[in-house]
Amino acid sequence: MGILEVKNVGKRFGGLQALSDINLSITQGTVHAIIGPNGAGKSTLLNCLVGKLIPDTGSVSFEGKSVLGRKPHEINQMGISRVFQTPEIFGDLSVMENMMIPCLAKRDGAFSLQAYHALLSDREIVDRAEHMLEDMNMADKRNMHAAAMSRGDKRRLEIGMCLAQEPRLLLLDEPTAGMARADTNNTIDLLKQIKDSRPITIAIIEHDMHVVFSLAEWITVLAQGTPLVEDTPDKIKGHPKVREAYLGESAEH
């Protein structure tokens, strides 16, 4: 059994069958990529994985416990963190202040923008945040206004904020979207470092095949809301069904 189990999940929006009988198992400690052409159902599936959407049929469980219908803070408390397509940071705060908030949430079970002023004199929270910024190679940016950073640095900060809560599963939704190639490569290097240094499982939805094949150990390909192929990156490359889904080429050719 995987750390995350998806069984017979289906989801319909009006006349559109977005997901159909999805079965997926993510093995603990791996990097598992979910790919597919536009409209394949990737984002819908991810929203089901974090409880944001409740499927019409089937189940989603993390470490044997259902995620369905849970609020975001409950998902975090279970050990799941999510990185969105657009970096979700507090632009009005400094880099250090951003990092202190999830450090407080990890300790006290609360995540409050209003409470951040009280954190400035909390040595435990300050030390934890400084340690996380060092891990993210962002200590030199601790006093920088978060909104002024590059997209790549905003993403790095957001990933660090997720890791501050010590998740066992990190879900990444198009983490390199809108990035220059240099920032994309830096993000790849960061995720490799995270995988090698922490007991963590990573699931990634990504269009950039350079990112997918640089990171993934196992790949699920979706097409029209259902799994098309599941295999290792070497087997996925050039797979006739994948060519057909992405390029419209007949699998018989």
C-alpha cells in the first residue's frame, strides 16, 4: 500500500466527466509525476488529493486516513503540504516573517497572519525560521520584502514554508510555471536536495518534461480523465500511447 491511495475516483462537472475510475498509488519516499495534455484532469485530481474537491465516486486516503472533506489546516496537520501554481506567500511581509508563520503553525497548530507581530520576540520561532532560510539558501534575503523577489525565489520561499511544517507528502502543482530556465533548473536542484535530505514523498504535476524527467522516479500519464500509462521515466519516453495523447500520433505507427 502506498502512502497515498486513490481508488475508483470519478468526478463530473455538469456534462463533463473530468475524472473516470482513477486508481493511483504513490509509494512512500518516491518522486511521482502526474502528467498529461491540457484537459486530462490533472488539476481536478490534485484538488481531490488535498480534499478541496470531493469526488462523486471513490476514495482518497493518506496513510490509511481519508482526506475527503477535510479543511486545509486539517490536511496540513495530517502531514500533507501543497505548492500552488502561483506562489502563495505574504507579499506585504519580509522573507523572515513569511517563514516564521508556518514555524508557529507547526508548533502551536495555528497559522495566523494577525499573530506574526508576536513572533518577533519568540526565540524558538525565530531560530526555527532562520534555520529554514539557511536550508533554502535564503538567509541573505531574510529582511527583503517578499513581493520584491523573483518568481524563482518566491517559489523557493513557498517550498521552504511548506517544509517548515515537516510534511510527509509534498504536492507540487506546476512548480516551475512562468519561470525562466535558470530558475527552473534551480528549482529542480532544490527539489533533488529536499528529496535526498528528508524523509519525504513528492508528487508533482508538471507540463515541462525537462522537469519531469529530471525528478520523477515513477510517472502516471492521464488522458481524458483516466490513467493512460504508468511506468518509469525510461519506459514513458517514446511510449506510443503517450505520443498519441500528446501529439495525436496513432499508437499503431
